[in-house]
Amino acid sequence: MGRIFGLYRRLVAIRIRAQMQDRSSFLLETLSTVLVSGVTFVTLALVIQRFEGIGGWSLGEIAFLYGLVEVSFGLMDMIFSGFDPRDFGNRVRLGTFDQMLLRPVDITLQVFSSEFIVRRLGRIAQGAVVLAVGLHLVEIEWTAAKVLYLPLVMLGQIAFFGSLFIIGSTITFWTVESIEVINIFTYGGAEMMSYPMHIYPDWLRRFFTYLLPAIFLNYYPALYFLNKPDPFGAPGWAAFLSPLVGAGMLALSLAIWRVGIWHYQSTGT
């Protein structure tokens, strides 16, 4: 395990150095991401303030939800960028994935380390600022359990969104081109999780509870941190399922990935 982690670290370091060759471009791209994402949230904040909240949640509480998802998704998008379905389909179509299979290094490790997009720091920074604003506006009764659980919630979300990237990339073994429906569950899922789940229609909430259990990743933990009542009457332990759901989804996606590798046939490019 130590050897694998060391190899991953060296490969990622090469990617980072390559991206930092043009530091002006890196800084401009990062800054533009911060500004665009910041304007989006400021616009949302003005709407929330005008209507005095969404579904009974205040601006600070929404900022807490929004910031938590933004930080987690930004970290995932940086770490799992090699599995981004939008780019992985090109890898399969152009035959560069076949080249990876010929190298004497684990294929999963190669894909993980093939991309590490540092400019995602812009989205992470913007999310951290929104999260800080949310923590400032709401009065959370911090306990040792809450302090320890917050990073676990982020890890659960990172694993969850990363698993969707892996599943989306695996599908391209058969479709070659990435399918847009995956973006509904990745980028669309992140957008949906930024708001209280009880504002959505019953059918959508059931889908993201029983089929794709996103409700346990941000909404129920937020109820726990903010000491808000659960409108659905779920048991108290539902708030602590985030890391388990994330780990379970990641394990499932890696199993699907291995099946895809086993059945992979080159495009012949």
C-alpha cells in the first residue's frame, strides 16, 4: 500500500509541476473560477434574502449546505479528474487507454494519477468562503462529535461523487462517447444537494433516498449540525450514514470498473 501511495504521489507531482509551468494562466483560471462561482452564490443569496429563506431555512443555513457541497465536489473534481466521463471517452476513442493497459502499473492507479487539475482550487476556495459565511451566520452548538464528524461528511461526499465519475467512465467502454445523463447525477446532484431536500417533489426525493442515496450525504448531516427537526421522521442514526454511503458507493463503483476492465474491447483506433 505504501509503495502504491508513493507512486501515486510522484505521478501527481509531475502533473502539478506541468500545470504550474505557466503560473499566470493558472492564477487567471483559478481567479475566474472564484469570481464566476462567487457571483452565482451572491445572486442566490440576494434571492434567498428577498424571500426570507427557502423552505424554512435561512440564508446562513443554505450557505452551510451550499459551501459544504462546493468544497467536497471541488476536492473530488480535482482528485478524480482522471475519471471525468467527459474526458475519459476521448481517451477510449483515441486509443490512449489501450496504451495504459500495456504499462506494468495498475490501471486504476494510472487513471487516478493521469489528471490532477489544480485550478479546481478556485471552486474549493469559493466553497470554503461560503461555508465560512454560513458558519458565521448560524449558531452551531459545537461538540467534539460534531467537530470530528464534519470532515467525515466531506469525505463521504467526495467518495460519493467520485464513484459517479468512475461509473460514468466505465460506461464509455461500451458507448465510447460519454453520456450526458451522468452529468445529471454529478453536477446536477451537487446542485440539488445544495438546498434542503424537503423542497423537492416526493418522487425526486424518493429517488435520491432509495435509489441514489444522496439525501444521507448532506441534508441529514446538516440537520444534525444545525439541530433542526427532521420533517420525514427518519431515525436519528440517518444523520451519521454519510461516510458509510460514500464508502459503499465507491466500493460499488470500483467493482463495476473492474467488470468494465475485464470486458473491455479496444475501439481499434
